[in-house]
Amino acid sequence: MALEVWSAVLIFILVTAAIEAFYISIFLFRYKTTGKRNSKKRESILFGSTRQGNSSDFRMITLPSTSQEFCNIAEIFHETMPMSQYAIVSVDKIWNRLLMEKYEQCAARTQEYSGRKMEELLFHGTRKNDPSEIYGGDSGFDMRMSQVGMWGKGNYFAVNASYSDKYAHRKGESRQILVAMVAVGTSQYLKPDSSLRQPPFRTSRQRGLKIRYDSVWGEANGSVVYITYDNERAYPLYLITYKYN
């Protein structure tokens, strides 16, 4: 009798694991085919003129709506924010020398220990906090201002603009979200865990050191979401102001 019970328990565990693996494989396939649409467009933005600053410490440039850079940002925004429903008012490019230096140092460390920078161009909503508190200061994305979310207390960045729209900053009749460069590095897929305060340790050591993953990722509200737990891992690159049609 005991053997039959244990056999039933074992079968249940195996079936549950198989179902979970099946759903994860479906999600990963969907992520590869739809979650990273226009990845080449995002790469061209990341590795194009995005790091070209100027002699000033801070500057914002409103992109002409006829420029290729504006069109590139509009294209990835409208992937999940249909033009029939949302109209872009302006796209401002941000140059903050201090934040860029911090980000580049973090990205360089990521490449040193992970063997790659692995950068993503992602969206971020600031809710009631004015985006200028992020792009116009010396702290950037500040975890002290973050609320505890599905993956704990961290900075959340989404592949889909529609996800960040739910957290957009309201400014009159318009809404604002940021487009950020994020050095996700070696990122670990995790199920939601609100107790997280940093990524888990990697299974193998790097240079004899026991180090953590650079970030974690998962799926929420139909979008892939990356979560970072240190402020320098992201740089606010563009501010999109838009409104409902």
C-alpha cells in the first residue's frame, strides 16, 4: 500500500514538472518570436549615436519628428501601443554625463565578469514621480524610490511599452515613460518572488568568486520584464511624451 502511495506521489511530481516545463517552453518560444520584435531596430538605437554626448554635463534634445532617430523610437513604442490609439507628442534625448559614466562603468564590470555586456533597450514608467527626478539628477534609477513588486524591491524595465504605460507619469492630458539602456548582463529567469532584494547566486564560480546574476527576468501582463537591483545598471536615454487619440 505504501509503495502504491509513493508511486502515485512520484507520478504526480513528474507530471507537474512536465507541465511546468511545457508552459515555460511555450513562453520562451513566444518571447523569442514576439517579445523581442524589432530587435535589430533596438540594437541600432543602442549602438548607433546613443553614447555621443557633448561638452555639457546635462542636456535634453527634442528630436525632430522627421528624424530617423525619432522614427526608430516611435517604431518600438508603437509595437504594442497602436498608432490608432496613441499619438507621440515628443521624444526627448537625454544626456547626463554623470549617469552615463556610472552606467558605462557598470556595463564594463558586467562584461568583465560575465563575458558580455548584454544590453537591452527597455521601457520604464515612473508613476507619480516626475521622470526628471531620474534623468535630471545624480542618482538615476534609485531603488530607494522603488516599491515592492512581483520580483521584490528593484528597478523594473519592460520590453513592451504597453506594460510601462500602466505606470506612466501623467502630465496634464499627456503621459510620459522613459526608454532606458539596461545592462541586463547574465540574467536569470525566475518565477515571481516578492521577497527578492538581489539576484540569486550563479551555479558556477567566476574567477574563483561566488557571484550573483546581473539581473532577473520574467513575464507580467504580456511582456518580458527585467529587474535590476543596483542603480547604475540602467541609463535613461529617451523621454517619450504621448497622449490618447
